[in-house]
Amino acid sequence: MVVLEAIRASNKRIATTFPQGLVAVFVGATNGVGEATVLQFAKYVPSPRAYLIGRSQEAGIRIVNECKALNPEGEFTFISKDTSLMRNVDEVCEDLKRQETSINLLFLTIGTMQTKIRTDEGLHYPAALTVHARNRFISNLLPLINHATALRRVVSVFIGTLEGQVKMDDFQGWNMKLMANRDHAASITTLSLEAHQRENPSVSYIHNFPGVVRSGITRGTAGPLLTALKTVFRLIGPLVYMPSKEAGDRHLFLSTSAKYAAGAHDPTAGVPLSNGIEVARGTNGKAGGGVYSIDASGESAKPVVGQTLAGLRSNGMVETVMNTIEADIQSALATKVSA
């Protein structure tokens, strides 16, 4: 485990490690881990420019104001958009490209536990958010991330370290049971990051499990199992939730520490290591592998996960997963959406 004291010590060194004006894009920043992390980003990063993308205008304005209070020298912009629609993702990215020449951090937390809902573009709603939109943001913004000179990182907060078998006969998870879909979606997320890394090796990529953090991911869910889970968490949540500030500190560390470098010789690796912290093991089994599956304590997935991913990789699943995601996105973009 990366202890919290070491994490906070690293975060305090952000101001002396990076130049002023780091640019970050937080997709899903109006609650949970996204909100907690952008607030810590505002606290520690000198004169940053941060874009917060979410659906709730009220929450977005509130968080922007909190960020400005923490860092009056920073620029914080909220963009209200439904990112389950691929055309909306493209619109946001085009706007970002007009405003910025480089991006240092892309931080993705969008997701939902609602199922059996088809978006106006024909995608399964949870997959549209966690798989298709995330990958569309990454693909669209990687040219700007590659232009960055101080930090180049993509963090996808989801279900890292829980990778399992991929079910290509139900790629979007319409009919899978909860646990099978968890393993399936975890592998899709990690393998897609590996695909991006092959084409963009100077960027580091993290897929992590955030731990139990209060968020709005269960909004709108139904069914006996999810209803029971929500009831349980209402009762025991206060006893098991990670404090919001700790979640923000841990994810800011993921976003800025050299522990998760793009490779062995990464000039933009981040805050130098200290306090006995070592470079993380990548999904390829090598220290500093560039793609990381990380647990709630900040450590790499166990070797058995690496073996699962190696098996999928050897069967060509990196290419298969990315080809399927891209085909789904193109199909969605070709769909006529009612005004």
C-alpha cells in the first residue's frame, strides 16, 4: 500500500515539480472521485487550467467556485454535456482543441449502474459512458496530450485489478450478470488503454479501482439486486466510505507521481519518487510498463491479473476490443438523433 502520508508528501511537491499552467480535463467531475480530485488539483497545482465536464449545471458551478476559492490564480471552466452521446463527446473535444494546444491530464470517471437503456445513438447506456465515451475522449485528445511537455497522463477510474474474461458475444453487456460484466468491462478498459499506448507510448495510462467512495453512480438504478445494494450502502456506507479528501489525494497522486511513468526513461514522469515508493509494475509485468491496473491502495494488480491479460493479449484481444469499440462509435455517429 502507498501510505497516505507519502501520498500527501508527494502532492505537496507538485508546485516545485511542474511549471505553472498545467492543463487538465476532468470528465465526470460533478460528484464522487472526479469532484474530490479536481478540488485537490486546484489546491496543489500552481495556476492550472482545468475543464470540468458533467451533466449537472448546478453542481458544476458550485465546484468551479470552490476551485476558484482554493486557487484564485487558476482557470476553471465547467462544460455541461451528456457524454453518453458520441457526437457530444466530439463537440466537447473540438471545443477543447480550439482553446488548448496541449493537455497534461485526462481524468475519466463517467459511469453508471443503470442498465437496459439504449442511448439515442443506439448504444447500451452504461457501455456508452464507461467504454465508448472514454475511448472517444482519449482518441480525440491524445494529439494534445502528446504535445504536453511537463506531464502526459490518462487516468480512467473504474474497476482496475478486476480484469477477467471478455465476452465478445455480448460486448456492450446487455444480458450479462453483474459479476461477469464487471470482469468483462475491466478487461475491455485495460486492453483499450494498451491499444492507445501502442500508438502513443510517451503517455502513461492508469486504470484504477477507486475503493468505496460516495458518488452518484447508482442514480436511477432499479431491480432487486441493485435496490438491495443501495439499501445496504445507505446503512453501512458511513462506516466504509473512503473520506472524500483522501480519495482526492490518492487520485491526484495517481495523476502526478513518477510511480506511474510512461516508461523507464520518461522525461515527463511526474513528481520524483521518495519515501521508499517504487515505480509501479505495468500490465505487461515490467516496472514502468506505461499501462497500469491499480487497486485502491495505489498498487499494481496481482500477477494472476497479469496472466489473464497476457492470455487475452496473445489471442489478439487488444485489436479485437479496439476494432469493436471503433465500429460501435462509428455506428453511433451515423445514427440520426431526434432534435
